Amino acid sequence: MAVDYAVIVVYLVGMLAMGWWGMRRAKSKSDFLVAGRRLGPAMYSGTMAAIVLGGASTIGGVGLGYQYGLSGAWMVVTIGLGLLALSIFFSARIARLKVYTVSQMLDLRYGGSSGLISGVVMWAYTLMLAVTSTIAYATIFDVIFGLDRVVAIILGGTIVVAYSTLGGMWSITLTDMVQFVVKTIGVLLLLLPIAVVKAGGFSQMADELPGGYFSPMSIGGQTVFTYVLIYSFGMLIGQDIWQRVFTARSDKVAKLGGTAAGVYCLAYAVAGAVIGTAAKVLYPKLGSPDDAFATVVRDALPIGVKGLVLAAALSAVMSTSSGALIACATVANNDIWSRLRGKVTPGGGEGPHDEVKGNRVFILIMGAAVICIAIALNNVVEALTVAYNLLVGGLLVPILGGLLWKRGTATGALASVGVGGVTVVALMAWKGILANEPVYYGLLASLAAYVVVSLATKPTDAAVLAAWRARLAGESPAEAPAAQAAAPATAGA
């Protein structure tokens, strides 16, 4: 195992080195939070694929393949489909806004009245996403070094917090590119073919497993539909995903690079399901489907390769964890703390002072909180489900409505967030946290409230809409007020 240990240690040291390098490039708020909005197509697509394909997509995706066969790919497929939809239909407009958070987009669109409540919902989602990713270190470091759960969480979490705090999005971007390469080599090019060969090839796998393992829908149509609502729609509105869109050099890069990342996700989904199916042949009686990944790596791979594939699993977890952490800190500082202090810069532009230090402090604070919660929390599935249900049930409609329907109003957006959120919470209390109904009916209630209240209230002021259209057209934050001043003083379409 000495060679495998060496591979892992070199990888972890490399992550810290990337963080130090990124610190030298983070000279402004834009550099620190969105990598200076300078990423080209190759780096953009690699980092986007890295953040959306985390531990759940890797370890969980293989586990679903072990349990359901090829249809276990659906969870990661819906993530890929959501990323494709975001990239093709919305990313160009999002990138042109030149903001830092989803709530700042809502302020621009509706006139600055919905940012705090949406910020709190988004903060809860990103916090729990970071927590659940951090907990995954316990599984990986237990396989690698046999570490205690608490020690593993502190070790993995500290490394991520360290490089994220040092250089912000530049550090995270550099580490994510390394993680993307390691994941591609470790999972797609090494683990996938080795697992299939060890299982005797596809013909022997088909002979030894029930036919349902090779049916595309054996996981169940309702499960697929729920995955679409939670993961595909979640990809459209999550702060962690939007913050990567903001890093694109141009709207064309956001569209083409994101599309490439979405296609990569689809390939990754199939690979995970196939690896899990092969593991079912090799180890038919594992205690938990989520043990399939670690078991295949431990027993089926040669020395050296094992270390690289475990580094790939670690890469998957770290990329999601760091992306969620900087998103959580960005929302906490720019959407919540700044509003409570009354020091919000309209439209997300640069304030009078460089804000790198403040955002760095918030990453450190949020990182410490994430590690503490990860140590204390037991049922991470329920926690993440609550976060996703609130995100989709409360924020999907006002965000997409703002992008697609000019008649939507600030009052309608607030009603949508409130009604959708309350419906989700009430149904989770009644039906259970893991039930499908909360997100179904929460989304419907949110849509109804948005449409009815928007139509019943005064249309958004023409000046606000003019400034919004100017930003969508790619005008800088400094230019948008000119468009607002030139707009008619009357409200309307």
C-alpha cells in the first residue's frame, strides 16, 4: 500500500500548492469570487464538470448501479440534463448579468426587494451541500488510511477550507482542473474497463444478473421524475452552479463549455452504473450498495492504480465541497451580512473597497461551521433532501419566471418563495422528509402564487425592467443606470 499512500499524499499536497498559487492571482473581489470572469472553454468545462460530479455522483452513482443496474445511471443523467438545459437556454444571459449571486439577479429583475429571503434559502442549501460532501471524507479516508470518522472529516475539511480560503475561486478552479483530470483517468479510463473485465465482460454479467439490471427503467418512472425535479431543476438555480457560470470569459464560453460538461456528465453516469453492475457480479452480497465503489477499488485494482482511483474519489468529493463552500460564503457575506449592515452594492458590482479579505474571512468561518456540523450530523440524506426541496420548491419559479416572463413582479416573487417554502416544510412534516410529495406540491404552489400575485399587482417599474434588459444585453453595471434613466417614468411592459 506504500505506493497507493504516496499517490494520495502527493495529491493532497498538490491541492494545497494549487491553493497557494491561486492566492497570488486573487487580487480583487472579482478574482476571488468568480476567477476574474476570465475562464476559457477548456478550463470552464472541466471545472463545471468537476463541481457537479461529486461524491454522490461517484460513490452514490456506483451504488445505484449495484442496486438497480444500468438504470442506476438516472440520478447522474438528470444532473447532466439539467446542466445541458442551463448551458443551452440560460447560461449566456446569466453570464452577461455580471453579478456574484442568484439573489443579486433577483434584485436586478424585481427591483431589490427579494434578495434577503432568497439569500437565506440559498445559504441553507449551499451549507448542507458542503456538509454532506465533507462527511464523505470519512468513508474515503477510512478506506485509504483506516482513520477515525472525526479525524477524517477534520483532515479532508481542513484541506478544502485551506485552499479555498487562500485563493478563492482561482484556487478552486485550479484544483478542480486537476480533479477533473484525475477523475477522468481514475474512473473512466481505469476503474470502468478493469471492473468490467474482472466481472467477465458484458456477456457474463448478463448471464449472472437478472434481466432488470439491463433495463433502462427498472429504477422506476416515479424515481426518475423525482430526480428530474430535484437534480435537473436544481442545476438551473443553484448558487454553486451559477457562480461557475459567472467565471466564463464570455457568454459563448458559458454556453459551449457548459454543454461539453453536460455531455461528459452523461458519459460519467453510464460509467458509474456499469461499474456498479460489475460489482454486483463480483460481490453479490455487500452490506450496503454504497460500499460497492470502495470494495471494487480495494479488491480489484492493482497497486498504484488503486491509489489513483481513490484519489479520483477524493477529487469528486473535494470539487463539490469546495464549490459549495465558496458559494455558501459568498451568499452569507454578499446576500445576508451585507444586507443586514445596509452595505449592499447594487447589481453586484465592486464596492469602494477591495473585498477579498472579507470574503476570505467568510470562507474560513463557513468552513469551520461546515466541519463542525459534519461531525455532529448523522442523517445527511434527510438534511440534503430538506435543502433541495426548499431550493426547488421556493426559488425555481421566481428565478426562471424572472428570466422568462416580464409580467412577473417582486410581490409575486416573494409570494412564490413564501408559499412554496411553507408548502414544502408542511408536507415534509406530514408525509416525511424523504417523501416525493413535498417537492411536487411545493413547486405547484409556488408557481400558482407567482402567477396569481404577479397578475394581481402592479407591473414591475419600466425603469427597473430597462436596467434589467440592459444587463441582459451585456452592458456593464456602470452602464445600466444610463438605461434606467433613459426609460419612461411610467410603469408597464
